[in-house]
Amino acid sequence: MSEKLITIKEVPLKNNCPECYSTEGLVLTFKQKFKETQFYKSITNDVVEELACTKCDTAIYPVSWTDDIERVYDYQKKAFSPKPPSLKLKRLAWIVFIVIDMIVIVTILAIFFPEVMGLK
């Protein structure tokens, strides 16, 4: 099973970077978790927010955020709408599902209606 984080929204911020004090490098990124297996693909409710500065190439952790950055973050978080969770079955899952259904139907017919199956 592979899990990836897909970038849903990137917001450039005009606040000062707490590390290099530049006003042009902060980027707030919202990412959503995407899972993929042999049987299905799904988008989950798990959302990760990252704040980074592109000028000094550092991740800015909430400990070093200023009040201005927190206000902008809270506003952007309210304005952000993640993709709805979804589940898409792949072809292999459908084949397995159909085969299991056929086995169950044949077994029920053999137990309750053996004359239909030619067993009596």
C-alpha cells in the first residue's frame, strides 16, 4: 500500500519569514493523503499543512510563528475546503467481488436446490 500527500492548495504569504525576515518567500501548503493498493484508490480526510520559506529553504514550524502568521494561517485554514473522501475500486477488486458472488450463489443453489444443479 502506498500513501502519498497530494498538494491541494498553495498560498503565498506576504508575512515576514521568522528565519530570514524576507516578505516574499513564505508559502502555506495544504496536502491531503492519498492511498493506493492493488484493490482500490482512496482520498482520506487527513490534511497536512506546511509552512515553508522559499528564500531560505526552511520549514517554518508553529513554534516560531508570529501572531500575524497565525492569523493568516487561521484564515486560510477556514477558507480551505479539502477534496471529499472517496474510494474507487480497481478492476482486480471488481473481479474478486464477482468471483466470490458467483461461488456464494452456486453454493446456495447446491444446498437448497440440488435438483437445479443436477445433483439429485
